[in-house]
Amino acid sequence: MKLQDKVCLVTGAASGIGKEIALTFAREGGRVVIADLNRAAAQAAASEITGSGGAAMAVTMDVTDEAQVNAAVAEVVAAWGGVDVLVSNAGIQIVHPIEDFPFADWKKMLAIHLDGAFLTTRACVPLMQKSGRGGTVIYMGSVHSKEASVLKSAYVTAKHGLIGLCKTVAKEGGKHGIRANVICPGFVRTTLVDKQIPEQAQALGISEDDVVQKVMLKDAVDGEFTTVQDVAQAALLFAGFESNALTGQSLVVSHGWFMQ
Ligand code: NAD
């Protein structure tokens, strides 16, 4: 058990990548907090974990809302005493060509990806300092933390920003044993990607099949989507790693789409 009794707060854990990370961490003995906007789905994910013998609780959290983030973290402290691992994963996608990008959508994207990462980090880091055990902060970046694609100016900007936040948290956290990392997945077949396929087909004037084969999977060495399990295993590697050797690093998990 790599995470025995560690309290692991995962944002956006009611579905997709976040949910798989929560299930994986619970199987490794972690006490998992499912933090999500969608209360009913968060509760269902927590029940799935407790139903199979794991430890989980659900909290309602809009990661862009300072008061809600702080209140939800306080709820976790009251129940379980602190937070050892934060996975800042909640995210959405909005695509437009830059010249048509509504300012409101731009701000919404930066708020969820960057304000959310900042607010949850700021709420959890003092708990990791206080515990004396240190902790791990994992940001869900993307290949788009390193590479750009058309139509995704806000997403690419936000995901690049997470690399800077991670490196700073790693430097500030060093003396407290607080580590920070970014996971950079390729395309994963979740609701976030399923929604993009018809949108991109329309915006690029190509078929949905061509969006999948010629845009999303064009450079994967095996022509395959990255899976939620691929990403959860990378999260487990960082969360369970027992020294500071990997702190500040980002790891691309993309079936070879992007290589460094
Ligand atoms: P998803 O849509 O399946 O899940 C996202 C979850 O975040 C949902 O449960 C949703 O309710 C929650 N959420 C949305 N806004 C929120 C908010 N303001 N506060 C709290 N929760 C909120 O998406 P996913 O594909 O699992 O994406 C998870 C993360 O992985 C995102 O940061 C995304 O950018 C990143 N990512 C996804 C892919 C991919 O191909 N799917 C690739 C690289 C990175």
C-alpha cells in the first residue's frame, strides 16, 4: 500500500481522470476526498469507494470560489485532520479561434485551471507544513503544457502556467518536504474530449473521424488514446514517491505524441 492512511484531496474527481485517480489512491490505502462542483456525482464516486472497502468522502467545491475552497478544506480537516496529497485536476475545455474567443470564456478557463490550482494549493500547503510530514501537490497539466494546438489559446496558456506554479511550489516547499509535480496527458477519452470532437470537426471543416485520427491521435506511436489508468498510475508514482528527487518535474503521459 503506497498511500496508507494518507489524506488525498482530488479536485474534479467526480468523473474522468480525477475519478480514476481517486479509485487508484483508495486501492493503495489513501483516504480520498472527492472534491467537485457536481455534488451528486461526487457522492456517487465516494460511495463507490466506500462500497468496496475504501475510505472516501465527498465535498462540494467550485475551485474558482475562494470561500468554497477554504470551507471544503476545513471540512476535510474536521473529518480527517489534514491533507497529505492534493491533486489539482478540475478542468474544462473551451475552443475558439483567437479572434473569436469571448473574453468571458477566456476568463472562465484561466479561473478554473489557474485560480483553482492556486486556491487549492494555498489552502492545503499550510496543512502539509503543519503536519511535519510534508506532502505532495500534483497539477493536471496536459501535452498542452508544452505544446500548442489551434483553437486552444486559453487552455494552452493555462496549462503552460501550471508548470510555473509547480516549480515555484517545489522551491518554496523544499524545506518542508512538500513536493510538486505536473502530469501532462495526451488525449484521454473523457467527457472533456468527447465534447471537443464535434466542435473541432465543425471549426476545422473535417469529419469527426478525421478529428480523432488526423488531429488527436496523429502523432501517438500506437495510434491510441491515453487512458485514465495511464494517468492515474503516473499520479500514484508522484504521490507515493518517497524522496524529493522528482520535485518540480513534469511528466508527459501521451503514448509518444509529445517527446522531450
Ligand atoms: P471530465 O470532464 O471528465 O472531468 C472534469 C471534472 O471536473 C468533472 O467532474 C467536473 O464536474 C469537474 N469540474 C469542472 N469545473 C469545476 C470547478 N470549477 N470546480 C470543481 N470541479 C469542477 O474531464 P477530464 O478529461 O477528466 O479532465 C480532468 C483534467 O485533466 C482537466 O484539468 C483536463 O484539462 C486534464 N486533461 C484532460 C485530457 C483529456 O484528454 N481528457 C488531457 C490532458 C489533460
